[in-house]
Amino acid sequence: MNIAVLGTGVVGKTLAGRLASLGHAVAMGTRDPSASAERTEPGRMGDPPLSTFLAGHPTIRLATFADAVAEADVVINALSGAITLVVLGPLADALEGKVLVDLSNGLDFTHGFPPRLTVCNDDSMGERVQRALPRVRVVKTLNTLNASLMADPAALAGADHTVFLSGNDADAKATVTALLQGFGWTDVLDLGDITTARGAEMYFPLWARLFGALGTPNFSIKVVR
Amino acid sequence: MNIAVLGTGVVGKTLAGRLASLGHAVAMGTRDPSASAERTEPGRMGDPPLSTFLAGHPTIRLATFADAVAEADVVINALSGAITLVVLGPLADALEGKVLVDLSNGLDFTHGFPPRLTVCNDDSMGERVQRALPRVRVVKTLNTLNASLMADPAALAGADHTVFLSGNDADAKATVTALLQGFGWTDVLDLGDITTARGAEMYFPLWARLFGALGTPNFSIKVVR
């Protein structure tokens, strides 16, 4: 499948690398590809510089956002919540009809960690993205986990934990479910339409306190039922 | 142990009944005991009328809030979030030094289900209760589950799921942990001080969407690590 991953942070790199290793044709989208490709400093999470990452993943193509999206069947938004709408808004025409997997959390770190949610209760990032791109099939998922578990759930408890889906388009959710199963996910729980992204996004404050209590981001939740 | 349960709704009845069956001396606190005792209509959740419940649990004493609290070692707040501070505020002196287990969620149902959170991000019901009662040892717990699973976690997956604790007083948390273990809880996860109640309380919106997707409140989450 042709997949575009928007964003070159730790989430973008981890998912792009995983998708490439599974045989997908992957383009990573960034604002300024040549500047990004030349970057030699590590990422904010201590992740390797993009140049190092790309050298190790020669099949991954680095492109502008618009160029990455053009050929893609599925587009993954791995941008931070703060810039998600700024980047996606101008791509509305290019994204038309495509499946857009939204991973964003609206987080405000100005007062440190844990961050505040910038959107909650009556709205969500998933809904904002869907409203900004009404002709795009938005599926919210994977925002409840750290990057390595998103891409390789079997690294924890043999994948015996849960990932959530929210979206208005059943076919798009089926496409995303298949992608997630390709990553190793066995428990993909469809919460319902895109408004249910409020639930998955408002989990973040609990995730942050669990991160604090456990001292590691390598945990997940299993919905026991 | 002498335990007061404040509130006669489904949560109060379920916990009071469970505690009494475990051999604790239980007083249920209510605003007007004689009016409550005479109530013959079912509760909002279809739970049995209080009179029926009390007839089946003859060791449970029904009392005013103040009277129920007077003798108690541990007080459980099973009131709705909307009236929690209204009831607890005037009990500040009576509660001094005691362990107060706060189960409340601040929920606004005026626009239907799922409700909005009335407090989130920078504050929580747990913190509000602790601020209103600075000389009381508040422990937030059990607010992430429906009543029957709170009291009998082994009814689901042999109790292989997680309950959270938040509070500033280590001894109080140890007391509450022992109570929870008495209910059958095996995975009691201490999130940290009372500010971490923000995490446990902001889980509610996900709980509500899971309830919608699963069609039952008989589910829980296990923190897989």
C-alpha cells in the first residue's frame, strides 16, 4: 500500500520504519525536505536524527507534505496536535477521499508535564480534523500509546492489550484495522463515530499519571470484558 | 472496621452491602434517614429501593451524614459529584483525621449521555474534596468502574484488572489498599498524590464510550506493563 506519514518526529519515524519493514511504499512528509534530511541532531525524545534514520531505511522517500500525500492511499498524521490543523488544512484537496489516520493529542506543555489538554469534553482533535477536512475519511487511533508500542504491540505481553478506533466511515475503519493487524494488534476496539475520539483523547491525562507512577512509557491498557 | 458510606444510590448500596458481608460495621449516611428508609421506588439505575435493601442487610445502620461519620474509621463518599462538596463541607470537623475514600466523578448530564466533566485538566473532584477538607486524609479510588465491579472485581476475569489510588497520605492509602484487597482487588496501582486524581477522573469519557461500544458497564481496564 502507498502510505504517507506526515511528521518526522519519533512517532513518524517509528511508524514509517515499521510500515517500510512490512513492505509498504512509504513517503514521509515534512515542511522542508532538504532541511529535514540534513538535520544531524537527535530528536526531542532522544530519537536518532532524521538523516541517520533515512540512511537506515533507504526505501523511505522524504517529500513535502503535499508531495507525500499525492500518491498515498492512506495518510498518517504523526504531527503534534499543535501544528496538525495548520499543516492539514491546506492539504484538503490533496487528501480528498483518502483515509487519514489521526494520531494527534492536543497537548499544552507550557506549564510542564503533565500537559493540559487543549481540547476536551465537547470536542476533540479527531473531530477538529474531520471538520477541517469534511471530504476526508478520518480515523482516530493509536493516540493512547507511545510510538514503539503503536508500531509493535507484541513487544508488550504478546499484544494482549487494546487499541481504539473512532471514525465515521466503516470502510476506512476496516482499512485501518487491517493496517493495525499488520503491526501485530489483536484487540482493535471500535468506539464508534469520530465524536468518540473524545474518549480516546481524554485518556491522555491518565496515561501521563501512569507514566509518572510506572516510570516507563512501555505500558498499555487492556479493556477486560 | 467501622465504615460509613455516604449516599444511598446504587454505589452506596453495593459497597455497603459488600462491606457488611465482609464483617465490617457499616453505617449508611443520608440527609433524612426516615424519608430514605421509607422510599419504596427503585433507584435511578433500576437498583432496589432502600427499604428492600435494608431489610436484606439488617446489620447496616441508616443514619444522618453526621451521625454515620461520627463513629467511623473510614468514610466512603458514594455521593454524586454534584452534591459531594455540599454534603462534605459541613462535615469537616466530624471528618477530621479520618480516611475519606472519594469515589466521585464530576459529571454534567444536562446535555444527555455521555456527560461532560464539570472539572478537568487543572483540577479534579479529589483535589476539591481535599482542599475543602484539609485535615481529612482523602484517597481517590474506584471512580473508574461501575458499582458491582468496584465491590466484587473477581466477578470479571478473576480480578485480573486494575484499580487506581491517588492521595497525599501514605498510611491512608495503605488502609484503603487493604480494604480494596478485601473486596478482591489484586492490582491496586498507586498513581501518586491527590493531583493524580485528574488522570483517574479524566478516564471517565473513555469509560463512557466503551460503555457505548460494548453495550455493558461490566468491563474494566488492566494496565499491562
